[in-house]
Amino acid sequence: MPRRPFLYALLAALLVTGTFVAARPAQSATPVRIMPLGDSITAGPGCWRAMLWHQLQTAGYTNIDFVGGVSDGGGCNPGYSYDWDHEGHGGYAATGIADNNQLPPWLAAAQPDVVLMHLGTNDMWGHYITTATKLAAFTKLVGQMRASNPNMKIIVAQIIPMSAAACSTCPADIVEFDNALPAWAAGLTTAASPITLVDAWTGFDAVADTVDGVHPNTGGFQKMADRFYPAVARVLGGVVPSSSASPSRSVSPSPSVSPSVSPSVSPSPSGGGGPCGTTYKVVSQWSGGFQGEVTVRNGGTVPTSSWTATFTFGNGQQISQSWNATVSQTGAAVTAAGMSYNSSLAPGASTTFGFLASWNNTANATPSVTCIMK
């Protein structure tokens, strides 16, 4: 009892001097149970889980528990400790898990609060399963998650690409599937049980970032972890730095199927909004086709409300599909305009659009891209 005046004085001094340490991310009394769900990309070795765990712990999200009926036994050997538990099953397809009702007992045993799902790769093989069937399986799995926990937080990845060398039909099927996920998620998300999409595709090279055109190598796993982290941090209630935040919009990806080509940067003329910079690169190239990508950057000091990029192919290339821009081609000339969600760019901000195109297997010269911002 005699010590109370001293303690009150100490507390007052700390308040006045501001000596308190800044608060760490808010932690619940009970650890948040997080279940990584997927196939062999999650199961074996699935080291994006270890890297994600480490990122979360380092950032102060320590009151978490990765759960699931499978353990990797520490096989990732990343040089730091991590939680081994998960629900990854090599060779499993989303349609198979749904059709056989395999998820409910996994949920009952693990009792997760959050599900991290990178699933669907095995549904791509052979071009046998339609995108509608895959989405129906995802819908059933979401229903089973919510039956287990009405407040389940569900984080779903737009899955990483596969190489044409590993599966000739898979790259296009992944494009179609990943493109369909934003509308699917928007239609099913609820306030109590939101569905958050993670763009695991953008920036992932199906050759350079994998060991076999399908399964990530160390660099590929790190890219996956980097994409999952902001979404998980938001669910856990933390503050995510803007530099690492996932895009708030849905991303429409396309396949990456061969080694990348170094980007070519070309300064572009200014419009009403200030200097506009562009970067063009061939992300992947295969016999008869390739995937291109153009980054548009606001190099000015004021926000812009619209942008248009133009370039001319020199070797007869023809665009067959595009995303994140309205793209038209007349002869060799290509014009791309921003979409409603990426037309406005703050100073220094950038956006990327991509496309699939054919080429003659002889030459695929890099065009010079110009852009105008207003």
C-alpha cells in the first residue's frame, strides 16, 4: 500500500514525458487461427507459409497460430523458426475437395478463424474442367467454411501461372480462371465473412520462379508470401505500409510461360497531366505467342484523371487478349486506355496493363511506347 504514491507519480511522469513505447499491432486474447489451404504448392514444401509466418512475426503479429491437419516438419529450413501446420494436400483439386466433401472435417479439426487459399492448379490440367465448374467448387467450399464459422475471414489467391512446357493448355485456363475471381468474390463476400483476393500472379514468372514450371522455387515462394502478407495483416487489424499493400482492385492476370525479357524504358510525351513514363517488356514467350506488359507512370507533380498509351508493332504481332486496359489494334498500331479503376494516378504512381499476342517465331522487337496523361 505505501508504494502507491510512487507508482502514481511514475505513471504521471511517463505520460508527461511520452516515454511509453509505441503500441504493437493489436493482439486478441486468443491466438488467431490461420489455416493455409491448398495443393502441393502449399504442402510440399510450401515455403511461402514459412516466409509469411516470419514476416508476420517480425511485424509484431505474434498472437497467431497456423493450423491444419498436416505438418511439414520444418522442411523449409529457412534459417528461422515457423509454424509447420497447414492443410495443403499434394495432387488435390478444388473440384475434388468440394465433390468429396473433404473440407468440413478439416475445418472441424482445425477450427480456423482465417483461411488462406491458393487452390485450383490441379483443376487446370488437361483443359477438362470448365471455369464455371471450378467457381462452383469454390462457392461450395466457401459455404462449408461459413458453416464451420459464420465469421470466417477468407483470403483467396488468384493463382500463380504455369508454363506451357509443363501444361500446354494451362496458361490460358489460368488466365480465364483468375479473370473470373474478382466478380465471383464480389458476389459472395459479406460483412461478417469477407472474401479478400490476393494477386499472386502479377510479377510471377512461371519459369524463373519455379523449379518445374508449376512449383515455386525459393524466390517464387517469397513472392507468394509478399502478396499474402498485406491481406493477412489487414485481417489481423494491423497497419500495412502503402508500399507493400496489395492492389485494392482485382487484377486480371495472364500466363507467364518462358524466361522474361528485360524491359525497355522509353520516356513519353506529356499531356495535360504532366510527364508520362512507360516500360514495355515481354514477360513470357513461347512458340507462336507471348505475353507483354506495359507500365504507365505519372512522372508529374499533379494527379491525372486518364491516360492513353500507344505503340506500333514491327513484326506483325497481333494482340488476342488484354487486361487492366481497353486495348485496340488497327494494323500494327496499338492503343490502350486506362480502366475506371486505374485511370487516375497520383504523382509518382504507376499502373500496369498486359496482353497476350501472337508472333512469327522469328522476330519480336520491342516497340517504343508513348503515353499521354490528362
